Amino acid sequence: MDLLESISRERNLPVTIQRRVVLNALLDRDDHPTVDQLFEDVKVRMPGVSRTTIYRALETLVELGLARRTNHFEASARFDGNTDHHHHLVCRRCNHVADIDHPSLKKFTPPHLGNTAFKVLDYSIHLEGLCAECQKRGSKSAPKKQTAKRPRALSR
Amino acid sequence: MDLLESISRERNLPVTIQRRVVLNALLDRDDHPTVDQLFEDVKVRMPGVSRTTIYRALETLVELGLARRTNHFEASARFDGNTDHHHHLVCRRCNHVADIDHPSLKKFTPPHLGNTAFKVLDYSIHLEGLCAECQKRGSKSAPKKQTAKRPRALSR
DNA sequence: CTGCCTGCAAACGATTTGCACCAGC
DNA sequence: GCTGGTGCAAATCGTTTGCAGGCAG
């Protein structure tokens, strides 16, 4: 009945108290907490935890498929001069974002939720998966810590 | 014929060379450049620009509706313990993300792009707009610089 | 035991901000 | 001339990393 335990065993990862508490804190909420919100929650049960541990636990939980990031996070913001609405392919491994314009995406029309609750101004469909390059690279190689390097930083 | 100029005039904003060059740099690319990529492009034409200016010009261009951010960016990462696939409402003003489960969203099925190009593992639909609260607040009030504050930072 | 994990502090990198000067209109 | 924009440097803030102990298996 304990998913965390069985999945951890499969991967030969120890089940630490911290990871268990972080997971429970996450499951106890129905919103999309930030690391710091979870940190506060976890601190109640484990006054000694460090924020770093929350970061690492979440990273592990995502790898184990027990949690998700709700924002397609990247180190840096990206901009687009194309203000028409179009959809995106997001590579799970390298985070590369490509535009897509496929006929079957045109068939979708967003629901009208009634202007009271949430006024829909636009919508976009995110297809998540693996880009051609990352498929070739296989699941072994580096999970790709993508930090757009800033050529010469005029350091302080 | 000059969109930047007419929109700027509407809002009583000056048309600076910098903003014009940043917009052109953005339009000249068909990918989703980062601030630093644009900075490099702009530097070719204006050796003296500062990165800060690119940041500020992009912010303005987004406000004017001439550019977009391609990643729903927030200062901090958010996590979700709900690994079922579900869709999101993203408020343009306050960046709040809510889950949504509306019947009409079920009708959508993602395209198979052929496993060669991009292997779709999952998809999600982002509805962008204004949440109830922000609709009430109207378009006047603070654009909401949302920085999840970290209670007591044990400062150095 | 052995390896992965934790906590701490310092490093990092993207973005923001305060300030003095300059440019559109 | 007034208002808002720019450039610079320093500050911020989220996140990552190096390292010395600790704990799960």
C-alpha cells in the first residue's frame, strides 16, 4: 500500500523520513505549493530540516513519478515575437520549446467557463515528450542541466 | 505601418531606439530566444546596450502586446502531487495556477506525430486569462509582482 | 560496512532596483 | 522642460553545489 516504499525499492533508493514527510506534505495540499511553502509545512513536523533537503526530495519524487512540476521551468525566461496563438512542444529532457502547428490541434476549442469564474483570454496546448535529439541520446546520458551560459560575465 | 509607433502613441510612451531594436531582434528570430540571446543580437547594432535595457524593453513589449513569454514564468517552481493528467488555468495577472477538469477538455486527444520527430508522452491544456479575483480588482491596480516571500531568511 | 542522504554555508545565475544622466516629445 | 528611459553597479532571490557527518539497507 505504500507507493513510495515500493517504488524506492525498485530503484534501490533508501526511504528516508524526509522524503516521506515531503511527499505527505505535498499530498496534503490541493494547490501547487512552492518549495518554500512545503518547507514551512515540513518544518512543523521536522523542525530541523533544511530547505536544500526539500529541493532534493522534490527532485527525487519527480524522478520517481510521484510528483510533478506544474510550471515548465527553465532557468531563464524566453520570449516570442509571434503573438498569434500557437502551441508548444516541450522536451522533458532538454527543456527545448518548439512551436507546433498540427491540423489536429485546430479542432480544439476552449470551453467558455462563464465569464464569472475565469475569463479565458487565450489557450495553448503543451505537448510534453522527447525531442528527436533526446530520443537518440537515449535515457542514459546526462539529464541535461540546462543553464544558458552568459558568455563573458564582466565579473565583479 | 509601424505598429510599435502607433501602440506607443496610444499609451503616451516614447518610442526609443532601444525598444525598436529589441523588437526587431525578436522578430528576426523564429525560435524563442532568451534575454541573453537577444542581448547578443542587439549588441551587434548597439554596442553600448546594457542587459538591463533588454529586460526592460521586453517587459514593455509584452505589456504592449507585441511580444510574449513562452514559458509561464514564475519566480519559483511549483509542484503538484497529482500525477494524473489534468489541465491548468493560469491567471495572466497574478500568475495563480489552478487545476481544471471540464468535460469539454476530455474531448481533446493529442496528435501522434510519428515517433521519429517528437515522442509525445503527455499533454496539457493551459487556459490563460483572468481569475475571479483579478477580474474584480480591475485592470488598474498593481500588475502584481509576485515574489513568494521567504519568511525569515537567516540572513548572512 | 557502503552508498546514498542530510544540513550547512557558500557559490551561482537570472532578474531587479537605486541612482545619476540622457532622450523623446 | 518634463517625463520616462537608459546604463551601471549592487542587491535580491531562487536554486545548486561542496563538503563533513549520518542513516538506511
